[in-house]
Amino acid sequence: MKKLNSIKVPHNKNTKDCMIEKIPLPPFVKIPMLMNMGSPCNPIVKIKDTISVGQKIGDSDALFSVPVYSSVSGTVKAISDYRISDGSLCKAVEIECDNLQNISDSVKPSEINSREDFVKAVRESGLSGLGGAGFPTHIKLNPKNKINTLIVNGAECEPYITSDYRIMIEHADEIIEGLNFISKMLDIPNVIIGIEKNKPEAIKLFSEKLQNINNINVISLPSLYPQGAEKVLIYTSLGKIVQEGKLPSDYGIIVINVSTVYYLNVYFKTGMPLINRVVTVDGDTVKKAGNYLVPIGTSFDYILGYAQCEKDKINKLIAGGMMMGITVYDINQPVSKINNAILAMNKINIPKEIACIRCGRCMNACPVNLMPMEIERAYKKKNTEMLLKYKVNLCINCGCCTYICPSKRKLAETNQLAKLLISSIKKK
Amino acid sequence: MFKVTASPHITDNMTTQKIMLCVIISLLPALIGGFITLGLRVLTVTLICVVFSVLFEYLMRIIMKRQNTISDLSAVVTGMLLAMNLPVTIPIWQAITGCFVAIVIAKQLFGGLGQNFVNPAILGRIVLMLSFTADMTTWIKVKHSGYVDALTGATPLVSKDASYIDLFLGNTGGCIGEVCALGIIIGGFFLIFMKIISPVTPFAFIGAVAVLEFIAGNDPLYHTLAGGLLLGAFFMATDYVTTPITSKGKLIFGVGCGIITFVIREFGGYPEGVSFAILFMNIVTPYIDNFTAVKPLGAVYIKDEKEDN
């Protein structure tokens, strides 16, 4: 098995044996209109409308948009502005729950007879990649080229997070059913489920279940970070390099997150779109860490309260994992489709930065072979020509460089700033 | 209010300070070897160099109105390395001059840690070598029976009379840090084991010298063990700041150092060429780095595209 540069991070999979637990209904939800990579939806409900579970509340004509559904039944209280983590604003629909959980009439399995039906159904499922990036699934599953291999991403290389793992353990049959359906619809001959070696139970379970299915295989991946990054996963499992500016589908490959497959199958079977998701709640302030099934739009505050978190001790609240998660400043932030974890940390380390000693550890850790120390130097001089030469645009923001730097320099952050600098100059 | 920072939110335990501490530990065996052979003054010279290097760094940072950096321990390493590149008989004021050149001129005037383009200890040694050649080439003659004579003798590279075992254990003349080959090798392998340095540079450097000396009809083992080759290859040519970053670059750097060392030893006016070789290769390091830059995974350069079409 070929390997790219990688690092070893502590696993901290404390919640790996915590069964998925449905939390009690929150009193209200706030559902943002943009939870995926791409364009926001427009709210299609009005204040005081009565809403039922699974009812569409936001949609758009834009290609990179994914419809949004209500996760509860109740009354629309407000349509407010919501600031998403990249700083831009979108609308959010606030719904007060009536605790009846009336299911909408629109929730029924759709008939899928052709590929057009399939792609339409995928869009109607409201799914975007659940692994974290939130790429719209209906675009991913509508490739121009013939697909030879579907790689199912069950690596889950981030420390702490076990939500994908629990779905794999508890819903293996549904995942396999979903894979059979997707591979039939897109005529994909070969399916690979990639799971990191630190999840032997999941590897064993899938190997047993797939004994009689020839076109789906399980591979065990090395437990190295960032094994779950798309480019890394493609290289480790197939030895192929995705060139700059190309998509995996140009090479006949699609990579899809294992939880996305599970929720797709739920939609195909029941017609229930993505209205809740599994979130790993952990951190040293959380007494009842676990994997919770939460309605989308539930506030972090409510979930942390259920998980018996000592909220006054939180110093850093992270949406997502330790390596790529985004810090949250407002405890009332709602859970979005791409939120796979909530980490509430008391002990945090914000180390002091000192001068770069050019040890080259960042370069040797970078899975895409960038030279972060040179990029940092070029960025300080605002030298965009050098930044383009060093290909900072290829950075996948995995954070390996910052993690490994002995001088504790914020290299990954600088890479992101350098990307912004380049795009701002290109626009001019 | 919660702390808001960019990801990642955890970092590795390794710090620059720990790296420097490892280098300090790795220098101790060679220093102890020198102490056993050359006597108590080894400790005096080393202590003076360390204290004055740190002091110069401290004062320079104040003068330059920059944040103080002595806690990163890099000045301690420079002081130790400089001391190990001096003969034990060096007058103290000359040793202090060496510290001044290394810390103030080579390091801080270029911006401090990470900004210097030549190895500070090497520059310190070379300035002393050219300024006080007589004092810098006075060696205590070490009788192979073990006792130290006050007489001065030549370095084993010139006298060529030491046995392998004497060279290996340090029963020979030379600078403080270069007499005990065993101590240097222990320290060097410790650094490689701790993944502080890459084995490429020292092996390329030593290998190049050994092969060239063999071709020239000399004893390659003698030339490896005698003089400053081991000290230079393991501790000076592996300095992060002033040597190439990529493995390919390190190979070019090591072989280049080896060739220059050989040329100076065989054809030059000085018996020893290791420090000049490293200094020269330090200067060409940016070019090597530029030449050996790694290609990012899947990178497409616009120029390449035109050629392809």
C-alpha cells in the first residue's frame, strides 16, 4: 500500500463504544439555509406557518444548492440572519417545537426508474457530504465520466470523532444496501470501503457481511492522519494521483462518506430527508460524552446540557474535530448537516510562536508535498508569484504542518490566508 | 467568551527548545572524551563560550529592541559547538571574540534564529583561524600512553602517527570536540535516532571524503577519524538553518562538503578543510534549495501544460 506523508495524532476515540442515542426534542431549532459547499437556499416558509417534520423549508435554483428540511414540527417563529463560519451571512429559519412531531405528507419514498430520477432523488434527500466539507451529493453522484470505483470513506482519522464509526457498527446492513443501490444506478463495477486499522471491529463486521458480495471490498487503511482526506484516500487505496484542477471523477473515481451512504439509503427507503445527524460530543468538560442523534438546528447549548457539560469551564468550543474543526464563539450555534462533532475543551494549549528554524518537519508531514515554511516566507513578503509557484492552492488544510511545527508556527492558517491573497489578486 | 483560533487545535509535543536540548545532550559524549584527553581546561573554555554566547545574544536582542530569545537554547548550542572547534590552549579573550563573531555578526545582525545564512559557530572558528592562526593551530601533544605533555605538536592529520584506536578513543591532538571519534559517533547516532537530524548529510559528507581519499591513495579510515570531519559532518553540516531542507538537497550538500574538504586537505595550504567546506556550502544552500524544491502532489505548472498541448 502506497503512503503519502502523514503524521501520527492521538486517537482519543473515547466514545467508540457509546451507542447512538437519540436526544429529547429541543424546545426550538434554528436551521441555517446554507449548510453545504455552494449556494444558500431561500426560505420558502413564512413566519407563523405551521411546519411538520420533513417539510421543505428552503430551496434554490442554483446548481450547488441543497434543499433544507425541517427537523421538527411546530411554528415558524422568525426568519433571521445567521453568520456562518466563513464570515458571510445567510438566512436561518427558527421553529418552535410543538412536540407532536407530525410527519409531513411529502415524506414518501420516491420512484426511481432512471438515472435522472436517481440524481433528482439524491438532491431531494437534502444531503451534502457529511464528512465535513459538505460537497453537494447530487453533484458528486452525477458524474460526466464512467465511474469504475466508488470509494467509501470510513477512515475517520480525526481524533475524538466516532460518529461515522458508530453508524458503521450499528447500520452496516443499510450501508451495504445503499451501496448496492448506488453502484447499480451509476453502473459502478467496483466498490471499496476504506476503514482505518484502529477500528478492527468495523473491518471485521464488514468483511463478514461482504463475504458473498463480490463487487464490494473492505480495505484496512493505516491509522495515520489525514487518511480520510479525499486525495490521500484515493492514493492509498488505488495509487492514483488526482492532478491539480481535476476531480476524482475524471479518473473514474468517486469518494463518498460512509454516513452519507447511510442517510441516502434512509431516504431511498422511507423518503425521509436529512433532518437529523449523529454528533460525537466529547471534551474534558463533558461528563456524559457520547454519540447523539440530534435534529439539525438544535443549539450546541442544548446538546451540551444533555451531555452534562460544565459549560462555565469551556475555554474552546469546537465544531468538528481537533485537527480541522472550527472554533465556535457562540454556544447557541445550531448544529448543521456537516457538524460531525462538538468538542468542549477546558484544557487548551495556545503555544507561543517562535522563529522558524527551517527543520523541514512541516514539509515532511504535508500529504500533498507542499513546503509550508517557504509559503510562509512568501506570504510575509506578499509575493503572490512565489505563492503560485509553491502551489499553496493545493493545500487541503489538514493542519499537519501546524501540528508538527516545533516552533509552533501557525502554518496551516498562513496557507489559508495565502490562498485568500491569491484569489483577491486574481479578482482584480 | 470562548477562544477562537484557526485549526488545528492540538500540536505535537516536540518543541524547538527540546530539539536544542537534544543537540546539547548529543554534544556531551564528545565533550567528555575531550575532557578525559585534554584535561580540565576543556570545561573552562566550554563554559566561557556558552556563557558569553548567551550573554551576547541577550544583549543584542535588547539593543535591537526585539523579544528575548535566550530561552530557545540555540545560543547554548552555538557556544558549545564553537568551544568544541577550538584548541584547548586558546586564550580566553580569543574564545570570547569567537563568541562575538558567531552570535552578534553571524546570527543576530541577520535577524536571529532561523535567519542567519552561515553557521555561526563555523564563522566564529574561521575568523579566529584566520586572525590568530598560531594560537588556533597549537595542539597539546598527547602521548599515547595517556598523560598530557605541555609540548605542542601537530594535528594527527599532519603528523599521521596516531593509531586507529587512539583516534577512535581520543588519545590524540586536536580541537576540544574533535579528538574523541567515539563520543561524536554516539552523539550523532543519538540525534539520528531521535529524528533530530537526517542521516543523509553526515553519511554523504563522510562517504565522499572516504571515497576520494581512497581514490587518491590515502587511508580513508584514517582521514575519517582524524581531524574535524566527524564533528563537522554530524553537528555542523546538519544545522537546520544553513543547510538544504530536502533529502536530495542534503545529499548534494554533503557530497559538496566532502569534495571541498578533500581538495583542501590534499591540495590546499591548510591541513584541515572541513569548516571552509561547510561555510562554502552554507552560502550556496539557497541555490540548492531552489534547485531541489519538491513538486507538490498532482501539481500542474502552466508552462508544462503548454508543452503538453
